[in-house]
Amino acid sequence: MNKQAIMTYGVGLLVVLLSLFVGLNGGKNILPWHLNEIDKMILFDLRMPKIITAITVGICLAIAGHLFQLLLANPLAEPSLLGISGIASLSVILAAAGLISATFDFSVFYMFLFALCGAALAISLIFFIAKKLGSYASLAIILAGICITTITSAIASWFIYYSNNDQLRVFSVWMLGSFEHVTVKSACSMLIATLAIVWFLKRRSRLLNFVYLGDRTARLHGVNVKRLRFECLSVGALLTAIAVSLGGIVAFLGLLVPHACRMIFGNDNKYLLPKLCLVGAVVMVFIEFLSRALMSTNLPLALVSATLGGPLFIWVLFKHFAHRGQM
């Protein structure tokens, strides 16, 4: 490992630790070496699950966004804009409407299973659109995704608004981005699963690099492009399902973090994937911290991410179309 790599990981680790400490501090005088019993309860029962969850969601959205942008050859692709997060969240709401009862514990695990079903359906729609529209697929997928997100959000809102079940109405907070329902056990389990998925992708980093050269060139180098695209888009759906089950719909992070990391660290997936994990985790921890620090009550994560990400998304649009000579 060269000096640059050591410095990069060292700085990254320092940023994660600082983000973790600031997030746990939350404006109160809570220090790890001076805790009373109440402070310990706040630290380990309330704040630690949120920090671990934020790290997991940040990694999931950053990696998923990169995979979608790379394999769909669309710089604007990301889970929420593609409609994947919307269908995944709607699947959870529909399942909750039918299963929630006084005796059924609708935990993060069940939320993940139903979110995964929705994400798989969304990926199938993407493949269908791409196959039918051919050269127009890149733009059509984004437009269709925006429409799907709007429709699914409306359907989910109707279910929640007219529901007589108070437990189901809690999901309205979750849809806007919330980690309140996550326990330490479920957060750690999802983080371990996410890191295992990243390890799987890192073993395919060399194959992913050939995708930059186009399908034809990749095939000449012996890459089974169709299989690779199916595998990695499925992984993207899996990561999106994890993120949705933990925190609802958090927009823009999956779009902006991959662009920023490629600009700073380059396109080599061998080195890019760990940087995406690091930056995605730090950004999500920062968003979670702001959601608690800006007001006395917790703000929805989607509100904070949209406030920060909206202007940056416009910048990405200008940069993309200016590069293509359309502006």
C-alpha cells in the first residue's frame, strides 16, 4: 500500500470517527470517557443504532448509484430516480397494510424482504424498458422512473392516510426517511450483509472496468457482459432494498456521491468501491446528524438530503448536458 493510499484511508477513517463522534454528541455533553447511566442509555440504545444504520444506508446508496450509472450508461441513474426505491417502499406499505396486527412484529427483516421484492420488480421493469426502446432507453428509463416514484408515493400515501391502523401511519414517517425503528442488532446485521456484498463486487472490479469501454470491447476481452450486468444490477436492487428497509427513501445521495468520487478518485473500480463506501457513509452520517441538530424535533432524512442534494443535482444536469454539447 503506497503513501497516497495510506493517507487516503487514514483521512477517511479520521473523518468517519469524527462524524461518528459528532453524530453521537448531538450537541450534548456526552463524552465516551465520562458517561453516567442515562448517558450510556442515550449513547448505546438511541444514537448508536442510528449511526450504524446511517453508515449502512450511505454505503448501500453510494454503491447502488454507481452500479446503475455504470451499467445503464446513464449519469443520472440512481435508486430513487429509477423508481426502485419507490416500488420497494410501496411493497413494504402494502405488506404492512395486510400483515400488521397486534400479534405480528413487522421488523426490519420483514421490511427488507418485501422491499427486495419491490426492488426486483423495478429492475425487471428497467430491463423491459431498455429492451423495448433500444437507443432511447437511457432517457426513457429516467423519465419512467420519475413517473413510477410519483405514482408509488401517491398510492402509499393514500393507504397511510385512509388507514385506521395507527401502526401503519408510523410508516409515513419512515417513508420520508427515518431510522427510529432500527435496533442495534438489525443495524449490525444489515451492515455485515452490506460489507459482504461490497466484497463480492470488489472481486468483480476488473470486469466492471471493462464496461467503461463499451459492451463490444468488453466481450472481446472475454467478459460475459449480459451476465455481469444482470448480476450487478441485481446487487444494486439488493442494496437498495437494504437502504429502503432501514431508512425509507433518501434521494440524491446515490446520484451525487458516485459523481464526486469518480471526479476525485478516478474510475478504477478496484480503488473506487472502497472510496464510495467511505464517502457514502460519511455523507449519510452527516445528513442524519443535521436531521437531529437543526431543530428540536427530528427532521425527515429525505427533507435534509433533498435540501442539500437538489442544488447539486441541478449542477450535475448542467455538467452532463454541457459535456454533450447540448447547452
